Amino acid sequence: MNIQAYIESGILEEYVLGSVSPQEKQEVECMSHIYPEIKEELMRTESALEQYALIHQTPPPASLKEMLFAQMNFDEVTEEPESAASDVTEPVKIVLGNDDDTIKKLPVETDFSAEEKPVTVIYPSWAKFAVAASILFAVLFGWSAMQNAGMKKEKDDYVLRMEAMQSDMELLKENAAYSQTLASLYRSPDMKVVRMAGLDKSPESSVAAIWDTKTNDVLLDVQKLPAAPEGKQYQLWTIVDGKPVDMGVLDQEFTKKVLKMKQANPGAVAFAITLEKTGGSPSPTMEDMYVMGEV
């Protein structure tokens, strides 16, 4: 297994951020137990994210608590009862009768005609502080939720920066590989380098044809050439016995690439590139010739 490729895949960062599937989570944990390098990188990633979170955390304002208590009102609350008489059970008096000592219940006259008075309810002090604590907890919980949302955004930004950094690293690797390939080709004694300079159509253009004199294979290093417009494509030609010979069309994406073209005729005396319709042309369009170089 290529451990370095697994580390650079980004799966460890996704595991730490909790964005992997259950299967991927199990895979990372299994790999970290098998390979010490993966475990070490996983711990380093977790530590880096934790340090990032600690550095960028934002505590609540110091004045928040005082502001909350200053706005709370613990005045006495007055309530009007719905009906004073409705909550009173009608009293009775018990009288022993003369016949068979029967017991009789007679209603007792009660006077409820007095004006009803409002009832004052006074809350104990512990209830006041309980309400204050509940409000403070709710505010702090909301503050914490806001901070967590901010932390999530910062984590997302961190992941984006990591992805951008990884993309830059991949680009640097590609450029390094491209430069190394060119250096080995230019140093080879079997390679003949034909430099094609820009013509009146494009004076700033420059392309190098690398011709293997043993196999007659031809490679192109496009150093500077305008992007082909839509419906057009560059085409390479050699001049053999005074006549142009097709060497194939260039890829539409030719920057930072070594392009393999058709094999050259040993009698070729020059190389040239023209702009033709997509797919190439059987003969070159001379007024659209961009670069040319003699062997």
C-alpha cells in the first residue's frame, strides 16, 4: 500500500472534521492501527485543528452578565381571583331530629356580600434567582450556538485552505516533473532540438521540436503560443524536398505538456506550425503560420 498517497488523499482531514461515511471512518481507524505513519499524521491533524480552534475562539463579552441583570424586573405581581365564592365549600350544620334520631343537614347562612379584595402574590427570593439563571442560561446557550456556528465556518475555511494548498502542491509536482522531463530530453545526445521562433502573425510565440535522431520520434515543447480560437487547432509541419509534410495536430491544452507528434522524415529541413480548422488540414494555411525553425 502507498501510505503517503493515502495520507495526501485528504481522508484524514475529513475524518477529523467528521465528514466521512461510517465505512470510511472504520477504514481510517483500522489503517491508523496498522500503520504508525498514518496514526502519527492523524494525531498531528487533530492537534492542528484543535490549536486552530483554541486560537480563534471568541469568549462572551464581559459586560453580558451585568447587562442581563440590569434589565430584569422582580417587582411584586398582583393577580385578581376569578371568583372568591367559587373556591368555598358551602358549610352545613348537623341537627338531631325527634323522629328516630334522624340526622338532618341544614344549610348555614353565609354572608359573602362583602366587596372582594385583590390578592397579592409575593414570590420567594430563590424563585427570582431561578428565573434569572434560566434567562442567563438561555442567552449563554444562544451565544454558544453562535460561536459554534462561527467555529464551523472557520473549520470549513480551514478545509478549503487545506484543499487549495494540496492543489498547489499537486501543481508544483506537475511542474517539477515537466521540468525534469525537459531537462533529460535537452541533455540527451540523441535529441536534436529545433527551435521555432514567432513570425509576423505572432512574434512573441516560441516552440521547440525535440527530434530523436535514432527513432525519428518528435516531441513538442510549447513555450509560448496563443490559445487556439473556437473551431481552430494548431498543426505541425515539416519541410521535406521543398514540400510540407503533415506531422499531426497539437492538443487543445498544450501548456506545460510535452506533446508527442508523428515521426519525422530523416530528410526534413525545417519545422513550422500553422493554425487550421479543428482536426487539421491536408495542406498548410501559409497566412496563418505562427512559428518556424530550420533544422
